[in-house]
Amino acid sequence: MTTIDFYQTHAKDFFSQTINVDMQNVYQPFLERLPNGKQNILDVGCGSGRDIIFFANQGFDVTAIDGSQNLIDLAKQTDNRINWQCLTFDKIANQNWQNRFTGIWACASLLHVPFEELPQILNDLISCLKPNGILYASFKYGDSERDKEGRFFCDINEERWQLVELKLQSAEHLKIWQTIDNRVARQEIWLNVLLQHMPTTID
């Protein structure tokens, strides 16, 4: 079973377990750093759609992608204002989204990307940001890659993240911090990161 197969099979359970989780503690650092003006947000690996619905409720233009069509279908039933698309990470570079978004939200999604592939996916995403745009990502805290019940996980700690950052282009490190899982009865530690798109200019 692949990771996408897992979400296809367990879409309803995953949706119900995540749609109502309170994420205000990680929304705020992201919102505070968005550039001034009209906001256009991309949610990468949107899952239940919980977070992108929050951003839509702030009046932002929003796009949400996920590799699971079943999750996209469930999310559409919850909110039809949003541009929902079934799309995997490796197809992002082909979407002509360069310099389009003021913010990219990747909450607990890039943790399914193998460590060696993570810098390329992040660079693809950074190129989709407008100058000074903000990218948020979160990972389960750790230093290993593993399969758990059909899902692949790439855990990240501060040391591993530093190795990733060395391979990023046109991005400035803004913040890195740990949080405890917001889901009830879950005590997992998460690593949260914020990056800003700082394109290189040639005079």
C-alpha cells in the first residue's frame, strides 16, 4: 500500500479525525508574516481542508491540492468556495504557478516526501511564491524515515532541517519551533518552519 492508497482507503476516518482540530497556535505565526495586500494562499496536501477553509474565511483567495481524490471529494462537500485539485507534489512544477501565491501552507504533508527529494519539492514550492511570500511546513519530530501502517514518513529535527536548508534557493529562514500535537490525547512533537521567498535580483 502506498501513502496515497492509505488516504484513499481511510479518507472518511482521516477527515473526521482532523477537520475540527484547533490550529490557531500555528496559524498566527504564518498570518503575521504574510506580505501586505491581497492574499492568495496555496494549501499543499490539504487533507480534510480544515486549514484552507480557515484561510478562505479570512477573505483570502485560496487553492488546495491533495494527492487523494477521496479526500478532495469530502472537502468539496464541506466548502465549495475553494479551488480544490487532486494533485501530487511532483506535479507542482508543471502548473505554471511561478510567483503566484503570497503564502503556501504545508501542514503535516511534506512529511510524506523522502528526505533526499525534499529540497527539490521545497524549491518547486518556493518558486510559486511571490517575492516576500511565506511558506509554512510541519513535520513529525525525529531523525528517521519509516513506514507506518502503509504510510511513509520522513521525520525532521533541527539538524536534518539545516541540511535541507543548505539546498534551498531564494529562501530565507524566518522561524523554526516545536509544538505538541493539537489532536486530543496525542503527545507527538512537531517541528514547524517558516521560510520567506527572497528572489535574487541581478542589476
